[in-house]
Amino acid sequence: MIKVSVLYPNKKGSKFDMEYYCKTHIPLVERKLGGALKGVSVERGVGGGLPGSPAIYVVMAHLMFDSVEAFQAAFTPHAPAIMGDVPNYTDIEPVIQISEVTISG
């Protein structure tokens, strides 16, 4: 299983519209990626490792696929539509990481 993580760094003065992200952007991603997308989770950062410290990421999204090839085949044709929607909810440039899931549960 492959996890594609989309991480939005918590930058002072930046905007992130969580309602738009959850109600409009994520459903768009789900429609575009279709059956290749095996699961999605969205997390809102609430704090850092030390009490009272800010979260490193304001939002993290994790998308699951059977393989890197499955992700690339599903994402590539729809990249302009998916990436073109980003300015509608944030001015933060996301950090993307592709990981192999070795333990889940």
C-alpha cells in the first residue's frame, strides 16, 4: 500500500479554508481519482510536541493507493484540475511525500 501525504506547513499569516477543503476539494479529488483511491483521511493540526507549541502542519491529508503506478495513472490526467483548485482554499504551498505503508492498524 502506498500513502500520498499532502502536508500544509503552518505559516503565520497564511490562509486555509478547512470547510472548502473538506466539502469541495476532497470530494473533487475523490471523483477525479476514482477507484484507484483506496482511502483518504484529513487531519487538522492542533499543537506541536511541546505543550502550547503550534502544530507544524495546519492540515495533513493522506491518500491511499495500491501502488505508486496506480497513483500516477490516476493523478496525472487530473493534475491540472486538482492543483488548479488549491488557490480556492489556501495560499500555502503543500509538501508532498509518497510513502510505503509497512505497518497499519
